[in-house]
Amino acid sequence: MLELGILADDLTGGMMVASLLEREGVRCPLVTSPEALGALPDNAEAVVIGRKIRLIPAEEARGDVTRSAKALRAIDTKRVYYKYCATFDSTAEGNIGPITEALMEALDTDRTIVCPAFPEYSVTIFQGRLFLGSTPLGESFKQYDPATPMTNSNLVEVMQAQSQGKVGLVPRGTLVKGKAAASEAIEKQVQAGTGMFVIDAIDDEDATRIAELVTDWPLSTGADAMPMFLARTFHQEQSPEQRTLLPPSPGGEAVIAGSCAPNTLAQTAYFEKQHSVYRIDLIEARGDTAVMSKIEQWAKENLDKGPVAVATSADVAGVERAQAELGRDGAAALADELLGKSAKLLHDLGVRKFVVAGGETSGQVFKSLDIKQVQVSAFDNLSGGYCHEAGATPTSLVTKAGALGDETFFFTALERMRQADAA
């Protein structure tokens, strides 16, 4: 029996959850499809299914998670967790509400929690309002997000707008009265027709209370933190081994950068001071049938000199120029396509260590390299993205969200994978 099955709405977020569980001593591989669940290692207590469902049409997302939930149930998974971003990235169309309701139906449950709090990183919920530090979500930088602008801090209202069923609140005052009191309050609301509950959490003690409250529920939902606290309800003793070095992956080294976040731009510029970077201009590449041949020739000329990087990352002006010419979705799709092809090309040329910047980019690289399952390192200064695919051509990757890491991150990540080769 698997204790915990986690459905993550993007790859990098799923990787972080797996690494946080590994830090707890819980063996948690990541797979990229429900079909890969049949090949889990015997010592796995949990698994993450990393999907790309945050921004797809809601009905498509519902179908995707329903298949995953049924696959988890088929292998006797005790509890399921739906993981989304701590900043609740969504719109009035979804996808958090539609996915949650699809999972409730698939798992035949009449209740679940909605708790994206991550107190360790000052993401808290009080009276149903989400705070990033001391700033309400709707007043934070997230209000300007081009894909999922978050202008309302009240998660009950945000969740209700994208859900068919009724959304309620479990305030902290109820939570701290204890499990019995909180359970009774929830039961009364369930009997009155409420099935989804935003629940307050301002610190780790609250998160512990929540985990103890819902540990026997078939489904819970939230961000990266709650699986750690759920794990402590079934994994009482931490393993003495927290893996920070994974198996070796001898071969070349490359960075694939698709994020346009300031951190990634700084990391790419810092890397370029010492190593070659092939910068893809999306507007020029759109009509250039020889672009991949050019990248291949450049790679052959530079790989023997050390690590290389391929990037579509651009500053704000560059992004606006590409989106004006190609459309927002068109620019993103072209970047994903070219970076995925570049990763496959580099792998064919012998690269076995990849650093990948950007959540969408990471998903595309996994797809292009046909990666089905990875071992995940325990969470540390690499922010949870270090993983390894075994097989005929062992390959290691460090994936990262665009906004993470200082300017030296690419070098730090490559050095960790080199240490694994030398171990």
C-alpha cells in the first residue's frame, strides 16, 4: 500500500514536494504519468505524479486528474493530495476548483480541505485570507501575473467563483479547539451541503493540527507544505539517510533556460561569462527551418570545452516583442518546442547532466527525453529540483522554478551532479 499519492499541477512543484518528503525520510519517486505507477520501487511510501494541468482547459484537467486518481486507487493508495501553487494560481474558470471537484467525485468523498499555506516560507492563511508575508495575496506581485492575476485575497471567494459545490471556512479559532471540535464543525457544514473547506494556518503548529485532522480523509489539497505534515502522521521515525547525492550520470553538461524571471536572466548572464550560450530569438526562429541544425553545429563546437546553455529567456522588452509578434500562447509554445528539441539533441550528443530553468520548460524537457520516473534528492539549497533517471543512459537533472536561486545557481547545480559522479 502507498501511504500518499500526490497529483501536482506542474513538474517543478511536484519535484519540490517529492524532495520535501525525501527530507522527511519518506521515499517518494516522481512519475510523469499514471501509467508509470506500475514500476514503482518496493520501498516507496509515497509518489508524485507530475502533470502539466495548471493552465489547460478545465474539462481537460478534470479528465487528466480523474485518470490519475483511479490509477492511484488501483494500487491501493491510502490518501490522495492535490498540489497546486502556494499563491493559488488560478482564474474564475479554474483549474483548482474543477480539479478538486473531479477528484472528490473520483475518490467518492464528500469533503476536502483547501490549504495552500506554507508557514516555513511565510505563506499563511487567516480568516480565509492568504498572505505572502504581511501582504495580502491580492495586493502582492501576484496581482500582475499575466496568466493568473490574483486580485482577491479571500480564498473562499476565489475558490467559490471556480467551483460548482459550496465552499466553506474552518477558521483558526475552530482549529485550535482540537480535532474533535474541528471535526464536529466540519460535519455540520457537510450536512448542510458544504464540501470544500478553506482552513486557516499561520504556523507549523496549525499545519500539524490540520494534518492530524485530515490524515484519514481520502483527499486533501494545498501547496508544498502539507504533505510533509501528513507524512509525519504515518512516518514516525525519520530515516537516517537523506539522499543529497543521487547515482552518477557520466557525460556532458548543459543548461536549458526558458524562464524569463529576473533570477533566471541573471543566472544565464553569469553563466555566459564563462561558457557558451546559444540564445534563440523566437521571432527569427519561427521562419528558420535550419534553426536546429545551427544549434547542433554550435553544440558540437562547444561541448568539448565544458557546459553549454540554450536559452529563450528574455527581458520584459524581449518578451513583449515576441508576444506581440507571435501571441502569448504562440511564443510560449514555440519556446517549449525549440527547447525540448534542443534537450533531445544535446542528449543525443552525450549530455547527461541538465539544469533546467522554468516549470513549463522542465515539463517539456522531461517529455522530449521521454522520462517516465525519477529518483528525487532530499530538499536542500537546490530547492528540491535534483533528480535522476536510471536506465541505459543514466541522466541527472536539476529543475528549478524561474524565480528561484542566486546568480551562481547553474554552477552550484552542475557541481552537485559532478560530485555524484565522483562519489
